Amino acid sequence: MNFLSFTKRSAAITPALALLAIFAAVIPAAAQTIQVNKENRTISVTATDKVTAMADTATVHIGFIAYGPDSNGAYATGSRLSNGIVKALTAAGIPNDTIESENQNVSPVQPYQIEKLTPAEKAQRQFQVTQSWTVRVPANDAAKTLDLAVKAGANQSGQIDWSFKDENAPEAQAAAKALQRARAQAEQMATSLSTKLGALLYASNEVQAAPIRPMAMRSMAAGAMEKVEPLAINPRQIEKTATVHAIFAIE
């Protein structure tokens, strides 16, 4: 073999070797278990989509703070408020098992908390009782629930968390839309390669909920509020986003 013929043969195989090197370089490490050869031809696609739906469930945070000249006095006032608040809720038809305790505490009032009060006021605020609950109700009942609690003495209330009774439903819808988008992208890729898209071989998804800002309202004064209308509170929309990684066969 002369030098000229060897050079021609090298030039013929160099493009193929270069293409193979480039193809190997772009295969991600996570996909190394997928065998890429002429018996197993695939297209891998990642797609994201979302759904937005109105929340159908509200978790209303309610609570109170009460004071007394001593521990027993504060506790007595707290007991009256505590039982009155729960009684008001259950009397309105809210099931007792949807009312869950968050925390409760009896403690001395710190001097800095009452330093601006008069001596008489300070004497009546030596101890404090705090208690809070969450109340899970249908979204449209959030305003009514908060109104009932505040009018019964829940003067530390107002945060509302919005959610779905069935969290899986919107997540599944978001994932289905993302998979449809992935298939459409894969079909476009297959067409550009002059081939036909085959069956779905693998799919995985990650669902995320967009952050929902809670509605906060603290230190509400209670008393003489029987004729006050409930606050105008509307359920919030929640966005669910899904990212799908799908692998399709090509024919």
C-alpha cells in the first residue's frame, strides 16, 4: 500500500468516526442504560405543561389571646373563649373532626409587652393564654367559618390555606398535558428525521404546585360584632405544573 492510497482510506473513515464521537458525547449519563443501536431506535423528549384550577378546600387558621391578673384568671378566661369558639363552629354544622388543634399555651406576660400600659392595665395582664386551631372546610365556606370564629372571640385569626380535596386530580391533568406536548414534539422530530414515531417506551413526571400566598389577618377585635357581615373572601386559583420525560420508539 502506498502513502496516497492510505490517505484516501483514512479520509473515508474519519467522518464516520467523528460522528460517532459527537453522538457519544451528547448521550447524558442518566440515559446510559438505554441501548442505542439500529435494533433500538428511540427519541427522548422533555416537556412541561400546567393546569390552573379553583381551590375547592380551605384550611382556616383561627385562635385567640386572652389575659388575666394571674395564671388561674387567665386560664379561666381562656377556657371560656376556647370552648365558646369551638361550640360556635360545631353549632353551625362544622364537623368536630375537621377542627384540629395547633397549639395552646399559658405563660407570664413579659415586661416589655406591657411597658406602655397604665399600672391598672398592667395589673390585669400579668398572664396570657393563647390557643389556635385549623378548620378544614369547603372553599366557599371560608368566610363564614372565619366570621363565626372571630365573633366568638378568636381575635388572632385569618390565615387561609387553599387546596384541593383530591390533590391527585389536577396533578394528573398537568402530567397528561405535558405528555401530550412531549408526544407532539417527538412527532415533529421523527418527521424531520424522515421516520415514523412508534410506541411510548418510558415516561416519568415531576409535578410542582405554584406557591399560593395565604390570606393573613391577625389581632381582630371581637365583641359587638353580631350584625357585622363576613369578610368578602373568594377561593384562590392554584396552578399545577408537570414536567414529563418521555422516550418513544421510532420505526
